[in-house]
Amino acid sequence: MSVSVYKTIDTVTVNGSNKYLRGYIYDVNFQPSMGKEPSRLSISVINEDGVYSTPVLTVQQPSQIKIGTINLNMYPIKYTQKESSQGKILEIEFIDGSFIFNKIYVGLIKKHWQIPLQNTVSKNNIQISNYFAPYTINNNFIILGRELHPCDVNKDGSVDYGELNTAVDPCDPCPSCPQDKYSKQEKCDKLSYQKVFDVAYTFFELLDGISAIASNSGINIKITKPFLPEEKIKKFLKSYTGTLKQVLDQWCSDLGLAAIFDPVENELFFRDLTADVKLDESAINAIVDNSNVKIISKEVQESMENTFSHGSISLYERNGETKPYTCEKSQSFVLPIVSDFDIQGERKRKVYAAQGRVDVDWRDDTTSAILATYSEEMREAFWMRYVYGIIDSTQARNMKQKFELGKGSANRSTGFFEGIDRKIPEMGNLTIIQVIEDTGNLKPAEIAKLSAEDKLACNQYGYLTSRITDPIAQSQFKNNKGFFVIAYHEKELYNKRLDFEKKVFESFGRFYVREGFVKLCGITGDAATIRQNTDLFAGDGASVDMIGRGYDVNNLPFQKYPYDTEGYLGCLVYPFKEGNPLSDQGKGAQTNKPPVSPYQSLETKETNVDPNIAKPYFGPSILIVDREPKWSPLPENTDSFKDIFEKYKTYAISEYGTDGGGGVGAAAYPQELNEVLKINAIATASNRSVDPLPGNIKLYAMIPGKFDHKWDYNKSDHPTERLGKEVSPNAATDKNTIPGIIDKKCSVLTIDNSFKIFAPPLSLMGDTPQEGNKDNDNPCDDYIKNRDPAFRILVTQKFNQSKEVGKIQSIQSNLPNTFQENTLKFELNYLNITDNDFQALTSNCYPSAAYLKSIHEDYNLRQTSSLQENLKKLSFKLKGIPNIELRTALELGLEQLNFTYSSDGGVCSISFGNSFAERLSLETLRAGFAYNQSQQKAPETPTTIR
């Protein structure tokens, strides 16, 4: 060609000069990149002698190249010297700054870079190094990723144990058996310690890493993120590694994007290839028309060969199966003890005592039951001295009764006591007949108050004193103004009461009871099946049983102690019996509204809350621990009581039959007492003409004084008790559920400030119990408020159950009516998903159509139904260079820009098109989403039908 080497081109400069390397620029060709390789530019120079400066090839310093109004930052990487008939020509090639993407490596955390030691965590002597950072910059490395830990349900790079509640098999009939079946922190920590996990990251994390390394390395690159549905895209995780250029290409292929680098602004931005791209001809023509150029030629080309209708089908199918499940759950129950209040009830009664009317309540009954076992004599001293106030001869006379004769059955004479009912029912209706004392100890005024009968009886003081055979005891009796009490009591009634109290004593501290609704793993079946798969454990050798309505209701341990009908069971209940009125549901009701077993209301309440409770179920239930009561000292070890007996001297020295000849297991009374006991002369005549009295005569020797005792309720530690942790340190449970007694506090009865009786822990109720709800909606152990916990047991259910899971065949599709669209071809992307790890089942173990549809939509996230925009290209040959911004030109579809200077002057060739609207295949994208759902393996490779 003919070239004027002396003429410069003002519209093209390199580093501000229109001369370059001692030559004149005569040809410039710019090939912009649309996401493939870096943009390239070539410059040809020529001069007269063919001698040029040697080009410096470098990527450390860009050359500023101006083509018309376009200012490019380009790097010289290659030059070529040519010789021809026209002369010697130098050609230099440049690339844009995106070459740096081939000098940056993208790696994965724990695969290409070790996390800092300070980021490891030690739990239970196990090093846990699960770690996530959005990015880490290390020289020319971008380190990305989070470990795909099975316990990281939402894949945010953090093992949040709260997320694990969502990771439940919906077909599992007992997902909470055990409680940590799907959310056990220790299990997750163990996986962190033992397993090597895959590592992946998101597209936006990659872009953030590019921005960070550009900033840290002094590379002036700006990043403009594409407009993508971030909530869905951020779930799309990949593990791409390699050069940044390679990784960007893979991500753009997945997401249907073109990564475009603007060498003017050094900016990386993205073009969406999934939408129809229409060529904006008016905007392109306006650029040409508004520039000082002349159109030499113009070419418009349009083709519909690239158009197609697009459809997608996702098939989710899986064979049915019988899935086995193991159900195991343990639960500790804190059982309150059956207290003395429970057994005896709130029984208050008015009695006539020496000091007047007094109240007798369950506390007195409790004290009596304990003393009856340790010493019957001390029990009598308690009732006579403390409750009924017989502390001296005067108070004894206040309790004296008069005996009279009357008519009995068949007109026979019988005897009875008249006047005020002054008897002690707790001692067999004991009634004082006479008080005998030494009148020498009385003042004249006191003697004057005695009746003739009393004085006559006191004449026997010397004789009765002689009956005290121990000389020391006899001397003490006289010196302390001892006196005698002659009383009548019914022997059989006395023994009956004594036997009842000993049975009550045997129950203190023995039973721990809780009534409630026991439903651990939802086990169903008959009573035998339930019992076979239920294990009950109690520490310290205690036996434990669980009884529900209809299950062995007659085998309650309580029935080993058949209390007398005079006794009171209080809050202690029996299983509910159908058809019986509420008033019959407790034995020995303590109130007008006894707190009976609330089975009916409890069952209805629970069933209404959870209508899916399988029937039959094990509950409501009574949990019962039968434990040997611990007393200290034991009743047989009471030698210390002997000194106290000597002090009080309240004991019966003789007992006589009322018939004068023995009777009711007693001896005949002596002749010396005939005058005192003359009632028997009539009542026991030899001809038996009248009914004999059913009881006996009892003679007591008493020294004046009170019964000294006090109670310390549940404030002292029991001397021989051990807590559950000590009893069973190796129990298969944690410190909060170790079976056994959980409080050693006990009540202490102290007699005479010296002898102490330690009751079983929490077995005695100190203060008057505050009653709870009486509407029968609450379990019995809630009936008494503020009840202290006493014993902890462990209930464990373990059994196997299977679940029939049906096959799944679900087809989701997006299929257009291709005949109504102006397209040339039809493409069908068909994806067969067979991954069993998809959580496609609802809580009822049935496929969720809505969820399967959402999976299908995720697979086809970046696709449209069709591509109907024709492929179009607009090319110009211009004299001169148009005024244009490169970013605007790129967005309009700039494909090529070439400028050549010849004898005809400067000629510019420029082309625009929408060829990138022909999208890449998105099969990888859909496979990636499938992988992201399971985090284990990708589904089968999809099939594209064209």
C-alpha cells in the first residue's frame, strides 16, 4: 500500500503521542472481550528508515492508548517486525488488565491454606477446627469456602446447634427418642474431630474476594456485581479452584453470565445471557449520526437460526421401602414422698382434756405412731401428759368419770359412765375411775375438797406403793409426790389403735408417688408389650413400678398396708375406676372434696392437645417407689429410753379384768381394791345376771410432770442417708438425672432434750400444708403446695418400630406451547433426580408437592421459557472514528473496532451484535443446585433434547 510516513494521526495516541517507538501509527485494531479472553489491541507503526525502538514488554505498567474518545489501559505483551516491498513494519499487541485474573489463584480453606491455630476450639479435649471466613487473602491466593458439615443445616459456614431441630426424618415415629437423636451437640463435635469435609463457596463470596485482593495488591480493579436473586444464588455452593480466570468462566457458565472487563475504567461487570437481548439499533445509529464521521458503507444482518422454544422437566422418583427405626428415650421423674399428712389427712377433732377443750390433729397422730413403735409406755405418757394434760393428781381428778348402773338388753343391768365424756379414745377410750394419792402431801383445804369416796380410795396408797418392788423406784415415787390413777379401757379397741399406728409408722418414708401422664416414645400395644419395653430404675435398692389405668390396678404396693377404716389416706389415691362416684375414689376422704385420681380429665386434656396420640398409650400413670424407710436409731435400739422412763414414771404397773377373776387377758384384781372398784361387785356378780364390761382396769403409777418433747421439721441432715449420686455414681445418666434420694433433710423428734429420733427425709409435714387446686385437674402431688422433691427415678423406653414409606414419582415441568411461538427449534432439558437425601417429605411422611415444585424452580432458576429474539448484526465502515464511550459501546453489543490509515485517509470499521444472547447450556447449573440440596452428591446428569 502507499503510505505517507510523514503524516500523523491525531485521533490515535499512545501515552499521549501520535508517534510510537519512532514510528507513525497507521493501523489500530481493537477486539473487545465478551467474557472469553482479555480484550486485545494491535498497533502497526511504520517509518522511513525501518529502525524502531525496541518495545518493552511488561504487565507492570499499562500504556495509555486513545482511539478517538476511547481511552484504554493496555499492556504490551508481543511485537512483530515485518519486511516487505512496502518497507519495514513494527506490530505491537496489547491486552487489557484482566490478564491479572491468570495470576490470581482461587483455593479452598483447609485444602490450600491452613487455618490459624487460634481459630481452633477445644471441647472435651477434642480439637474442633470448623471454621469459616468469607475470604482470606494470602499473596496472590484468594482462599474461600466453608466446610459442608452435616450439622450446618443452612450451610452458612457456622454449626449452629439450633438449626439441627430442622434436620429430622419426617418418617421417624419417634424423632425425639432419644431427645438428641437429630440434634446432638456431642455428635456434631465428634464429626468435626473425625471427618474430613468438602469445602464450597458462593459466587458473591468469590466477587468479594476479588475486590479484597485487588485492594490489598494495589491492582486498580473495580467489581460491579450482577443483579441476581441473591437469596437463591447464595444457596448455590461450588468448589471450583484454579486461576481466577478459569474459576470465573466456570461460574459464569453455571449462572448464564458473561464476565466483561472494561479496560477504560478497569472494571469487571457482568452481562446476563439468559434473557432475550435485543439490539438497540436506534442508539447505535445515533452514535454514528452524532459523530463527525462519514458512512462509507453499512450492513445489517438478521437471522432466526438461533431462536428456540425451551422447556424443562424434573422427575423426582424414589422406590418405596420399609424403614426401621430405633426408639429410645429416658426421662427422670422427681417423686414427692408420701408424707404423714398424706396418710393421715387433715383430721382435727375437739376433745375434753384436764385443761378444758383442746384440738387434736394429725401432728399428734404422727407423734403417737412413732412413739408406739419405739415404746408403748412413752406413747401413753405422750397422750396422758401432753395432749390430755394429766400432769398431776389435780388434773387427773379433772378427768375422773362416775360410773352408774343401767338396764341393758333383755332387761339386764349394765354399767355406763355418766356426765361429760372425759375419755381418751387413742388409749382404748381410757376413762379415769379414781385417783389415789398420799393425803399427807395435801393441805387441809385440799383434803376438804375430797369426797368420802376419794378419801376411802386414798387409804390404799400405802398398799399400792408397796406394789412398786424396786426400792429405789419406790423411794423416788414417794419423794416426788407420786400418785396412782385407776382407769378403765377397752383392750380390743386399744390394741386395734396400736396396730393401726404401727402400720402407719411402717409407711412413713416408704413410698414416693407421682401421678401424671407418661408418654415418652409413643409406644403402643398392650400392657405386656409396654412393660416389656419400659425399664424403671431407682437407686439405693428401691423398687419402682408404674401403674396405669387398667394395668394391674390391684397390685399397688399400698395394699400391703391395709389401713384401718379409722385411718386417713388423705391425698394418697387409688386408680380411677369407671362408674364409681368421685366420693368413692379415695379411701378415708379427708375433706368433702377428696383429691381423687384425675384420670378422666387428664386423659381428655392430653388427647385434646395432641389428637395424634396412639391408643392405647401408657398413661395416665402412677409412678411408685417402694423404699425401706430409714429411722435412726432403729426402734430396736432404744436403750437410751430407759432413763427417760424412770424420770416420767408414767407406766401401767397392773392390769385387771373387770370380772374380778381375770377377763380380757388380765389378772384378777386384789381384795384390797374391792372398795375402790366396787363397781365390779354388781357388774360381775357370780350369777352373771348383768353384762360384764368389755374392757379392763388399768393401774398407773405417775410422778407429776409434763411430757418434754419438740419437733424440728426437715432442717437436719439424716445421719445415715446418702444422696442418689453417691448411691449410684455409674448410673447411665447425667448429674441432673441421677436416680436416688435428692435431699437428706429430715424431721427430728427430741424427747427430754436428749433422745433424738431421725425420721426418713421429707416424710413428715412440718407446717400445715397449703391445699392446692381441688378441681381434680391436677395430679395428686400438686394438691399440696410447696411439697419438696424427694426421690428421682429414671424411666426408659426402648423398642424398634418400622415405617412403610411409599414410592415417589413426581414430575414438575415448564412446557411452552411451541406452535404459538416464532422460534425455529425446541429444546427440552430433562433432569432425573434420584437422590434419596432430598427432604421431600412432610411431617406426615408424604411427598410435599410444593417443595418438589420449589426444587424444580431452583434447578431452572436462570432459564427462560424460550429465546425468540433473532440474531442481529449491524456493521459500519466509516471515514473517521465515532465519538463513543467504551462502556456504552460494550453494553450496546460492541463486537469489533478497527482503524486503518491509508492513502484514502483514516477508515474505521465497527460492528455491534447480540450474538451473546445465544446462551450457554445451563445443565451444570441445575446439577449444581441438586448437589447443593443434598450436599453429598450430584444427581444423574441431565439430558438435553434438541
